[in-house]
Amino acid sequence: MDRVVAAQVLLKTVERGSASAAAEELGMSRAMASRYIASMEDWSGTRLLHRTTRQLSLTSAGERVLELCREIVRVADAVTEVASRADTPHGLLRVTAPSILAEVQLIPLLSNFADLYPRIRIDLQITDRTVDLVQDRIDVAIRIANHLDPSLIAKRLGQCPSRLYASPRYLTAYGIPTRPEDLNAHRCLTYTHLGGTEWTLKRHEAQVVVQVMGGFQTNDALALRCAALSDLGIAMLPRFAADPIVEANKLVVVLPGWEPTTLAIHALYVSRRHLPMAARALIDFLATRLRDK
């Protein structure tokens, strides 16, 4: 017979004062409860209970066995809890993402993710540089790129089209470019991690590579957007981060129709076999949400 159930029956019998009351609480017949008690006595090799018509009491051996039964039930409950936790994504998840993606898209989505998975804790490391997932103990890296480290597993989450943008005040002061070549005469704001001073623009089948110049360069995409908003020049920015500002009339699309190469948003991780359940939950969640954007 199930010894964990037998331990529970003995505990309830002593607690409630009779096998009948224990059976009722545990949802079994009195005869079954009595059989479980008998199995505990067979297992221990001694009588555990003194039974009279009016009361029930423990023998000295029964008192010792009762403490062991409490421990058996405690351990069984703990094992059940571990199994339950294993089936539910939980624990600390270390994630890295570039600043502009984290602020504009990732963090706003995490509220819904937290509602769905309240037992997952996110440690978000925001950086535009490429990090070593093993050395920095990163579970999932969210990156905007088409060329990825082949040693990592990649899951495509969505796409990231870009455009050129400038503030209305800058364009009023310096003029509006009408051809890609006109960018040579403008202050172009460059991003260290993508493109640098060489911008590739496409329109239909045509492609132009322009060497741009400017007095501002940064390794942070949020700072790049801020520079464009501050009238410093023309910047190449993700549409998800700049189009809403265009709608607010704080930025203007430059050279509409000419666009940089569309990049992909990927989730990167080290191993499929050892991917935490929490990481899989986040990746699947982002794949659904970012695909729809």
C-alpha cells in the first residue's frame, strides 16, 4: 500500500481521535483507513495504537512512528511542490537588450509577461554592445542584427525596418535632402554599432552607399534619437522608435522611399538542451508580441 497515504491516515486518525473521522476527512471508507493503519503497524513491526470502545491512544512506539509520519508527509509535500514548480516557468532570468529596443518595446511588454508568469524574475541588462552570454551569465540576448554569432542558437522574433530622420528645426536651417548624395552636405549622426559613417540606402532595385560626415557619434541608440530631437542632424533610427515621434511632429522622415536594410530582431541563447523553461516562455512570448508589431 501507499506508505505516504498510510502516514497521512495515521496522522489524521490521531488528530481526529478515530479512524472513522480520519476516513471521512480523507475521502475514503473506514475499512480502507483501518487497512492503512494496519499496514503502518506491519511496516513498523509493532502495535502503534491502543484501541478501546471510548478512546484511542498511541503506544510508545506509536509516538515515535507518528513523528516519522509527519516527516514522511512533509517530504512528500516538498517533492510535490518541486514537481509543480518544474511544470511552471519560474526563477531568475538574465536578459540583455539594446537600449532603444528595451525602452520602446521590451519593457512595456514585460508588464503583460509578468501577469502571465508571476514566478519569473527578470534581470534586464541594457547595453548596445555585444556581450558574451557565457561569461556574463546571460540566459537570453535580444539583438537587432542580420549577422549573428554562429555558435549561438537564434530565434527570429520580428523585423526592424529603419529610416532617416531629422527635426523640423534642423531641416529648416540646413535644407531638405532630395537625393542620397545630398547627405554629404549635411550633419549626419552616426551610430558606432551599425553602419558608422557608411550608410547603405535602397529604393526598389536601386542601392546607394553614402559616406556621411557629422560632428556626433554615439554607441547608444537612445542617445542617437535624442541628438536628432535636439536638432543636431540627420539620424538613422528604427521605425518603431521614431515613427511615433513623427506623428507628434517632432521628427520628419528624410528621403522617404530610400530606406536602410531591414534588420531582424533575434533572441539568442547558448543551448537548446539546457534552455531554462523561463527563457523559453519569454522567447515564445516575445515572438508573438513582436511579430504583431
